Amino acid sequence: MTRNRAHATFWAAPETGAAWGALSRTTLEAIARCDAERLVVERSRVAPHIAAEMTTPVYSVADRFASWERLVRRLEPGWDGDDFYPVSAYGNDLDSMDALDQVMRALPDEAVEGQPGQLLTGLDARFRAATLPDPQRSLRPWARPTADKPEERLGEWWQRKPLRAPWPTRA
């Protein structure tokens, strides 16, 4: 990953950036295989002349980790970002977490138990601390999963709501 691409990937996600710098060669190779598979999918969804120019997936494993970290940080008190974050972006971030969950299942034990797994465990705990159970699924009208799964098969992140809404609300 080039320096500029790494900076763009890890904006407002310092823990993910630091973890990526400490990954073992074996873990990096496993992540590269996941990213190669994702690149094939992304290339299949665009015109051939655009696909030919694509060298890295837009939704790489690093991007998904960074996205999850940014969401967690956004939900925590003290987030100083002044960027616009609509409720629909929350649904996108939860969808991204669905994909990250699938990636973690595909990685070797070394990765799951090593840096990526430890990072994800910490981010998940912070997410739970910044959210409440939402058995009524009160956000579902605005934040819906794109996967067609029964509600009980969705990740726990779909069944929680932020303590503090990170999107604009009516006064």
C-alpha cells in the first residue's frame, strides 16, 4: 500500500493504521488474498475500461477495519469530526461490518488471534459501550442491511442503537 493510499485508508483510524504496521507477513498474505478476491468482485461490477485501471479494491480489509474504527470513534463522546454523517451512512457502516465479519472467518487462526482479531475485539467492545440494545429495531426504517437474512441471523451490531446519534437530528 502506497503512503498516500495508506493515509487515505487510515484517516481518523489511528489504531487500525498502527495495527496494520505490525501485521506479520503471513497475516498480510492472507489479507492480500481476501483483497484479491474482493477486487475480482469489484471489477465485475464496472465497465471493462474502468476495471482494467483498478489495482486495489475500494472495500479492502484495511478499509473495512478503518471504517469500523471510524464509526466506533464517531459514536464515542469527544468525537471532534465535523463531517456530515447521515443515518444512511450508519447502515452502510453496519453492512461493512457484516463483510468484515465474513473476512475474519476466512482468515487463518494467526490473524484471528493476532493483531486483526485483537483490534476487532477492542473495537467491538467499544461499540457495545457506545450503544444500547434495540429490540424494537427502531433504526430499521433508515438503516437496513443489504443482505437478505432473517433478523436473528444478523450480527449483533444491527440490534443496537447509538447512545448519542452521530447524524443530524431535528431540534
